[in-house]
Amino acid sequence: MSERVFLITSHYMGVLYIDELLRAGDEIVGVVAWPDDGGWAVPPEYDVRSKAFRHYLPLYEPDPAH
């Protein structure tokens, strides 16, 4: 049975979660990831934002100013 999932995560663990959820056939209805502020150099294979874009997943980024 597949599930609908809204994922709040970051970095490599988030990439692993997305991979596993997709492999299981679950529907990811949204991903919340910290916005890229240019402070961290995250390799693309560890970047939740890049992973979400590659799989056309809805991506939400909180405004760090609020």
C-alpha cells in the first residue's frame, strides 16, 4: 500500500529518504528543505533541493528571516 508523504528534511539523509520513498512507490506530495544561502558547499548528490527538482517534487523553502 502506498502512502502520501510530506517530507521535512535536509542534506544526505533527506536524499536517502526520498530515494527510499520513491522506491517503495509512495507519493511525495511536498519536500521542505532549507534554502541555499551560499554558506555551505553541498555536493549535488547530497542536496535535497537538487533531488526534489530532478524528480519534479513540490519544494518548499522557509524564509530564514521569519
